[in-house]
Amino acid sequence: MKNFFLINEDFENTRLDRWFRKNVHDAPQSLIEKNIRKGNIKVNNKKCKSSYKLINNDKVFVKNIQFVQNKTKKKQTKYLPTKSDLLSSSSIFIENNENFVVINKPSGIAVQAGTKSRKNILDILKGTNEFKDSLPFSVHRIDKETTGILIVAKNRKYAQLFTSLFRLRKIHKTYLAVAIGELENAKGTLIDELLYYEGDEKIKSKAITHYKLIDTNSNYSLLNLNPETGRKHQLRKQLLINGHPIFGDTKYRFNKNLYSKKSHLMLHAYKINFSIAGVKYNFTAQPPSSFMNFLNEKYLKISW
């Protein structure tokens, strides 16, 4: 095992333990922390904590640590995009520059590979001409069945920048959604405590979403949604809690018989805007044909 590593700007401000897992060995967190405490992993020949944030030109020294292969852990293979994947990917790019891309993600494709979905956007992007000389870095996610705007960084520096902007709520997103029923007020703010689990531990997180009614036909409501917070499945959970689940949602719903297998989740990431170094960026992703066809069938109109 190599025992000396020089940190470049791509990994600046990255935690030591996360850097180690990505660049040296994907070892368990407890084992990494144990070796850091023992001094087997040092920065600039000094002991430090696992949370230490690396800076450019830091020198990480690693003693010859022997890691035992975890035979029970299944190796996750990368998804190899098909020719069809690569051909269709040419139409999803909204913006492409040297630091990031903005795409209009189709339904049914996860952002990253998971236990239930191998096909994913990041592995597909690796095979495109737009990422010929770079790698895709995920900076945020939208659900597998949700369509619309997704930012993907081309280098670690911009990945960290976007992560910071999201954390500071400097990136503003607008979604279009079709909810079941008619909301009582034409506009308002949904504030809820959402419950999540980390192992056996219950965690409550405050979720805030501003909404505006675009059109309604008493059975369905076309909504403009602006999430202020970024909780997992926030929009889907909040609308269900408030009595108006999103049409086509097979997880957060009331009546199983209300949906068919052909129903699409009527949630679309429509707009995003942010500023970098004084430059303002505004991007819009047109809804897919399935979304627009549903609106036409239900006589709902978008006020562009």
C-alpha cells in the first residue's frame, strides 16, 4: 500500500476519513478512526481527528495497514450504459460548461446506483462526450420517478461549492406538481415535522414549502412548489400530510386503487436559480410529454 499522498485542490475541504475511504480503502468508519487515533494515518506527520478538513498540498502519511476483506459485503458493480442510453442522453442537457452541467432528468432513472436500481444518471454521464475529460459529481438528488432539473458538477471544487450553496439555501428550486383534490387556499406555506429513521433512532426534521395554486378542476390541483428546506421526499410527504398527495405517487398515497401501473408521478423540477461569483444562473426544464398530456386530459393549464 502506498504510504504517502499529496492532496490537491480537488480534495480541499474534504474530511480526512471521507478522503481516505474514497482514495485509499473503503474501510469501515470505526477502523479508519481507530487507525487515525493510533497515528497510523497522519497529516503532515501530525496526528489529527477524522473530521480534519484537508487543504491543498497537505501530506497524508499512511502506515502499512492491513485491511481484511469483508466477504459478506456485496461488491456493487457500475452500470454500463447502453448505446440507447448514450444516444438519448444527448437531448437531456440544458447547460454544459467546464465546471458543471444542468440536465432534464427523465423519469425512472435514479441519480446514483442503489440496492434496488443499478441504472443511474452518474454512470450514464461518464460515457457521454460532455464528460469526456472529467467525472460527474453528485451535488443534490431528485427522486427516481421525479423528472426535471438536476445539477451535476464536473470537478470536486464545484461539487463542494454547490454543496455549500445548497446547505446555505442559496439555490432556489421550483417544482410543478399535480395534487389530488382542491387546496383550500390559493397560496400559502406548509410547515411540518417530518419523521425519519437512522437505524432504530427516530429523527424529526422541520420541513418548509411555499406553494401557489396555478389551476384546479376541483378533482386535481396544479401547484407551483418552492421548498425552503431540503428534506428527503419533502414535497411528497408534506402534500400527503396536508391531505393532497401527488398524483401517481405509489408510496405516499391514500388509496392503492386510485393508481394504475401506468400512472406517472406528477412531480417535475421545473426551475432553478443561483449565483456564483456575482454571475446569476437561471435554468428551466420543460415537463415531459406524459406530464403535459395529463394536464390536457384534466383540463389544467400552466401559466408560463
